[in-house]
Amino acid sequence: MTLNSRTLLFLTLPPLMWAGNAVVGRLLVGHLPPVLMNAVRWALVAVVLAPLAWRALQHGSALRARWPYLAVTGLLGVGSYNTLQYLALQTSSPLNVTLIGSSMPMWMMLVGAVGFGQRVSMRQAAGAALSSAGVLLVMSQGRWEVLRHVHLVPGDLLMLLAALAWSVYSWLLARPPESMRGEPHWTWAEFLWLQVLFGTLWAGACTGAEAAMHTGPVVWPWQTGHLGTVVAGMAFIVLGPSIVAYRCWGLGVQAVGPTVAAFFSNLTPVFAAVWAWALLGLSPQWYHPAALLLIAAGIGVSSAPARSKPARAL
């Protein structure tokens, strides 16, 4: 399917927002426990969306029929992915996490082929190779010997699980069950809000487990004088990476499918360099635009319509 400007915008905004989330999250490190921060994030999203979405609770019969789907998508897209990513960063390096995250197109293809009967085309495989090469270029900083020093740690397995969870979540958005079709037709805010409610329950359970395993006292931001920084950072995370990004991702996945959409997630490290330049004063390097060209080429190859074969003369 050919990408139009509207769909390009929908699929470009999420990695831009998620890259900002990574940079802002780094600024908030030490001010809140990571799993608690994820739970607070989604609880605030639920509060922000409630005025737009609370009417969905009036459809009791639909909720009873649809709650398993909402619980699963809430677990995978809200409760699991970000929690696993934050936990992965406790033992894994940002380099490893980003490299493993760049495997998303492959996971999308695998989940689509195994779980949803989606055939993988040669164009998509070639696009995945180009896009992954762009990510590797960014993460190696243009020096391939950097990759030879990457060592796998337990956090890397958590990031693999996060990538798998997000792939299944994206396919469930594109191929919802029969129970999600027909009346009532929820608005985007209602649909996202219900996912967030279930996801916040999962995130809260993870927070309880984190608190049970944490032996030292929690130092809250108002005790360190960084409350303003945390409030500003959480406001951005709630509005941008959570609401805007998830809404646009859902629209993009519906338009082109999860496999093509996954290639856009590889723009995240390139956009992270832009955010780092804007917020941290770190100047972009030559390999950033080169990687952007490779990733864009991968997107173009994977989404280009197949040429129709000319009909044979009788």
C-alpha cells in the first residue's frame, strides 16, 4: 500500500514522541522508581482522557463481551511494553536496548506470519534489512567495532519480550476479533481509555512487585527539590508519547498494517539524536542523516506497491 502524507504523519509522530520519552525519561532517572513511573504515567493518562471517554462505561453489555480483548491489549501495549523496557534498562545498556528494539520489523513479520497468516514479501524483507542497517549505523556511531563489544545480559531478554509484546499488540489493533466490530462504535478516546484502564491495573500490579523487591527507602522528588522537573517531564510523557503517539500509531497501523508501520519505529534512535541536541546540547553527527536515509529507503522499499505483471497475449 502506498503511503500518503497523512499516514506518513501518523507513523512519524510516534517515534518522534517515543524518542522524546527516552530522553526525558533519562532526565527523570533517580527521581522515581522506573516501574512506579510507568504506573503513574498511565494513571495520569486515564485521568486526562476520562472527560472524553467516560461514556464508554454506559455500554455494559459491550464491555462484558469485549473485556478480554481490552485486557490483553492493555497488558501488551500499556502494562507490559514500557515496564519491560524500563526494567531492561536496569541491567542492559541503552545501546543493547535500542539494537534489540530495532528488531521490531522482524517480530512484526514473524507474529503476522505465525499468528495472523500474513505472507512476508521480498520487498518487506529487503526493507527490514535497509532499516536495520540504519539503526546499526546510529548505534555504532559509524564505527562497526563498537558492535563487537556488545554483550548480552538479562535485561536484553526483557527487551526481546517487550518487542514481542508490542508486535502482538499492533497486530491485535489491525485484526481485532469479531466482538470488537459493530455497535457500539467507540471513539478513539474511549477505545484508548479502556485499554489504559486495564493497562494501569497491570502496571499497578508490577509496581507492587517492584515495591516488594525494593529494600531501600524511596526518595520522592519533593524531598530532593526536583518536583518541578518531574511534573514537567511527566506532563510531556502523558500528552506526547502516551496520548498523541498511541492515537497516531493506531491510525497508522490501520492504514498500512503492522509490518510496514514497524519500520517507522526504527526512526526512534535518529529522533533521539534530535531531542538530545535540543535538550542536552549534543550535536548530531554525520551518521545520523546517513542512517535516516537508510531507514527511509527501507520504508520506501517495504511500502512500495508491487508491480502488476503484464497480461500474456493469447
